[in-house]
Amino acid sequence: MTAAATPKVGGIAPPPPPFRDVARLSLNQMTTDRLSLRDVLDACARHGIPSVGIWRHKIAETGLDTAVGLVRDAGMKVSSVCRGGMFPAATRQEREQRITDNLRAIDEAAALGAPVLVLVCGPSPDRDIDAARRMVEEGIGRIVTHAAERHVMLGIEPLHPAFAAERSCITTLREARLLAEKFDARTVGVVADVYHIWWDADVHEEIARCAGRLAGFHVSDWLVPCKDVLMNRGMMGDGVIELRRLRESAERAGWDGPIEVEIFNETVWKTPIDVLLPLMKERFLACV
Amino acid sequence: MTAAATPKVGGIAPPPPPFRDVARLSLNQMTTDRLSLRDVLDACARHGIPSVGIWRHKIAETGLDTAVGLVRDAGMKVSSVCRGGMFPAATRQEREQRITDNLRAIDEAAALGAPVLVLVCGPSPDRDIDAARRMVEEGIGRIVTHAAERHVMLGIEPLHPAFAAERSCITTLREARLLAEKFDARTVGVVADVYHIWWDADVHEEIARCAGRLAGFHVSDWLVPCKDVLMNRGMMGDGVIELRRLRESAERAGWDGPIEVEIFNETVWKTPIDVLLPLMKERFLACV
């Protein structure tokens, strides 16, 4: 297996050229889960990485105002805030609390200048997964006006079906797109993370159908063998995903925004950041 | 969460009644992985379970002729043989070996009187998963005539997308059905295992589309939390799957054949069979 997959585009179009620089690279903060926001921003500045995806538990560590100041002082772009969502719950009161939290997440994204709030929609509180899906739709309906007013796009991220019982009842790009299409395209879109969608026989056709709705594109790799599916992500090129072909499909669908690297992996987390970021840049150029 | 999920059928049809007996229950041998074929057949006879799904590594342990004699002497029906498939490989020579092995698997199923050979189609040998899918189609094309001659139906089993890199490039019921539809419906069908397909937003509509193509229906449950996705199956009622609703969808699609219980789970494997089988029967009646 070679480091970069051979792209195939209906047998005729040439493969997309590799990136020549890292202008579109964004470090999703989950890739450096052990570090503070300040340390991540400093490291990105040192290594010429122009943008970051910020997680809310890291914002909570510093406080929002400090986080906003750190980002501004670093001259860094924020590609997204992770995560809103988690709409389904057993009681109306709990669901209302989730709505309140999502409104706060939109405010945080707006304050940080992030164009997108990533939605991890949440699992079902019981066996009725279709009811949970209706709660997700209802929840998005409750926050969409606030998102539009704050100029924050809601990016529905379908998670891998292995997470259906614990993290997201929305499991495919198709399902996320059909849900997004119930709302204004300027406010509700879809985040395509290759780790979650690569296995889908329709993935390239589905990315094409997401044209005008893409709100994010995340990369990592699927390692083999897989034991713990949550922590099974690897650095681009270390797994089985046809990254360049998927990137090309996203570009054909109009995606010209940042490409976030999001890796949940203990080994990656233990790697010193001044080793990790050069490797990440190298693999971004070679494999994505 | 109650033991049995509430069925929902377009808001009008009544829920399907529970089974009154275990006439349609079949023990897939993987549920009792530590036991020999002889011990499994003896236990099923003791507990009034009328049929078994037999795995080929267990046939290999006894030899085919002995296995055939054991099944005949026990008066047991064989609902399926697991498994053929594993078609994709890096070289033509390897792929030919897989074909030869599949032809042998068909002969074993025929000798045991099994109406179905379950196909676990296999992973891609490299990053090109679409090429692997073409190898699967080619492989089925190579064995379908032999299967028809031996009166063994080939049942394409889509595996959960978590197994896409290591066990099957065919990951959804839709994908399996579209593949099956390239062949004669009398010889190539689809095996629906709830563990692999429950998360799919279209699962009930897809089961309906499989009418005339269903070659098997397997039950277990999806446990929470999930760590190792291979060994995460549980006894029916212990997890989050809406089993009765899925069984109803299968029946509406015409499935009136055996329902195999297939559980990969260390705790289940360690349970004495005279404890396990009564529990399995109880849960089959209560939850399926």
C-alpha cells in the first residue's frame, strides 16, 4: 500500500494536484488534546499553520474572553467551533437545557469569529432512534434563527455508525444532507469528516449532492486493525482511507475552505507538538 | 428502557405479536463458539431448538462427513452455513484460491442440507475499496452457477461499517441488495443481521426493498458502551436495537424462515450452554 491513494474520477479527469502549501490546513484542537489553547495557538504560529478548530471544553478552560484575546493576538483564523448538538434527551427539561447550551455555543463561535459550529447531534436516550432523529430536527429548528443572526453556520456532522448508540443518531452524509435541506442553506450545512464516511459506497456521489451545503471537511485516517473505534484515528497516510479522492470530491462540490485535521489517538496526543505539526504538514501535502 | 422496544408501523398497523414458540429459532454456532458441533447439536435437541447455523471452522474440526452424520442423527435443520465470501485479494492467484474455497463451501452447505451459504464479502487488499467491490461482484459471478446447481442460495451479508477495512467492503443493506440484484433472485439474496444494520436511517424501507431477496435474518443486540466492536454483541434485550420492529419489517418483506441468534461475546461464550439456551429462548420470545 502506497502513502497516497490513486484517485479515480470517472476514468477521465486527471488526479487533483497535491497542495503546494498549507494555506488550507487547519489544526482541529482534538489532535492536540493534551495542550491548552494558548500552547496550540503558539505552536501553530511557529509552524505556519493558519487556522484552528477550537473545542468548547478548551474555551471553558481559559474562559471565552481570554480565548478570544488569545486568538486575536495570535492572528489566527478559527475554522470552526466543536461542538454543539446533543439534542435528544429523555425529558423536555433536559432537551431545553441542550437548546440553551447550543445557543451559548453559537455565541462562542460568533465571538471567536468562527464561521461554523459543528453539530454532533447526539444519541437516542432509548431504543427509539427515529424519535431521537426527530428531536435533532426539532433542536436545530430551535437554534437556527439565532445562528443566522450571529452569522454562524450550523454544520451537521454525521458520525460513523459505530457511534450511533452513544454519540450521534445521524450516521451518514445522506442523512445529514437530507436533514440540512430542511433548513436555509446559508445557515445549515454538513461537515464531512472522512473518518466517519469513507466506508460508504455512495460517498463520492453524496459529497457531490452536498454542493452548496458543505460547511467543513475534516481529515485523518482509519487505522488497521481497529479495536477501540473512538481512538482508532491515525495520521493521514497511516490508514486505509482514499484521502485525495475524497478531497477531490469535496472540491468538485465547491469546498474551498479550510481542511481540519482531527485525530483522536493516544500516540498522537503523546507526540511533542514540535514533532507532530511538521509531520502533519508533510502528510497533508503528501496524502490529502 | 424496557426489555422490548415499542414497534411503530406508520402509526396504524398493530405491533406484531410475540412468537409463541421457538419453531423459528435457530442457534448460530458462533453464539457457542467454545463448543464442538456435536455438543451444540446435543444441547439444541435437549432444549427443543429446531435448527442451527453452522460455521465452516467447526465443520473442519469434525470433517464434513461426520458433520453430515451428526446433523442427520440429531434430526436438526441447518439454517445456513457461515461463511463464504472473502473475494478481494491483491493477486489473481489469491482470488482464484478464494473462488475454489467458495465452491467447496457451497458443496459443504449442500451436503448439510443448508439452504443458504452466508457470504462475508471481504475487505479491500489496499485503499481502493471500490475495486474490492468489483472483485466481490466478479467473485459471486464465478460461483453463482455452482450454487444454483447445488440448490444453495448465496446470502450476501452486509457487515457494519466498522468492519469495512477488515472484513467486508459491503457495508449496508442497500449496497448488498443492489449487488444481489445483478444476479438471479433464486440464487443470490441478502442476509439481514440486525447488529450490522440497525443504525441505518433507511433500514426499514431497505428491508422492504429486499422483498424476494431475503436469505436470512440474524438477531443479537448492540451493547452500550461499545469498546471492541467485534465482541460488542449481546443477548437480545440487553442493548439498544429495536428488535421486534426489525423482525416485523423482515416479515412484511416476506421473511418466514429461521431467525438465527448470532452473538460474538466472551461472557456469552463462557456461559454454560444449559444456562445460555433457556435464556436465549426466553429473550427470543420476549424481545424478537
